[in-house]
Amino acid sequence: MLEALFIGFATLIGLAAAFMARTRNLVHAGFALFFLLFAQAALYVLAGAEFTAIAQLVVYVGGVLLLVLYGVMLTARSLGDAEPQTGVFQQWPAALLALGLFILLLAAFPPHVFERTAPIAQSARSLPSIPHAGAAEATGFELLTGWLLPFEVAGVFLLVALIGAAYLSRHSSETP
């Protein structure tokens, strides 16, 4: 049963990604991204990473994707008449490069990644420092102990990006 669910969600991810890459309508691509991110959250649940699935739904599906869709819908800018920037002669090398990178990434995975059990979820549930810890508690504990500095640095980078985006949007709207 789990294998069938995994295959179904993985197929949905592949189809949504292919549709996003091929469609010329930004709204349709946004809705395909919605299905892709939702199916990815379902794969996280199947892998035993409930916290990551909830974060995926709240942050990406609930926040970022809706902002992108509203931004695209409210700008009233149609790209339907625009000419594509790539031709067929660029698509085949890009497809071969993507396939080569996929094979390279597959070869880079350690062999235990493809086992039937989820070693990360099992080790997170059996942490000796937190009795009866689930995946969410273990993730929070690790984020605030061993990964605190990288977590804070990422937060500072996101704050700088937010300030830069506000600065650029303010100055670009003032110019005639």
C-alpha cells in the first residue's frame, strides 16, 4: 500500500513538474506548482517526517505559492503572445544535461538511502536525550542546539534579502 502511494505521489510530482516546464500560462504553472508541493508534502509524511510535511504545507503551499499566484493574477500582464526564449535546439541539450545531473545525483546517494526503512525517522524517534521524542520534537531540538548558528545565519540572509527587495521595489516605483 505504501509503495502504491509513493508511486502515485512521485508520478504526480513528475507530471506537475513536466507541465510547469512546458506550459506558457503562468497561472497554470502556479497551480501545477501547488500540486507538486502538496504531493511533496505527502511524500514527507510517507517518509515519517511529519514536521517537514507541515512546514512544507504552511510555508510553501500556504505562503509563498499563494503570494506568487496572487501576484501573477493581479498584475494583469499577459505573456501569451510572447515568443519563447528557447528553441528546440536548446531543449535537447538541456534535457541531456538534466538527465546526466540526475544520474550523477543518484550515484552520489549512499546505498542506505534506498532501503525500505527510514533511518532518519527511526533515529529521530529514539533520541536518548528526549524521552518519547517524535520527529517534530527531535527536529526542533536539533535546530535549537546543534544547528542554531546556521539557522540564525539563514535568518539574517533572509532578512537582508527582504530589506533589499523592499528597497529595490521602492526605488523602482519612484522612477518615471
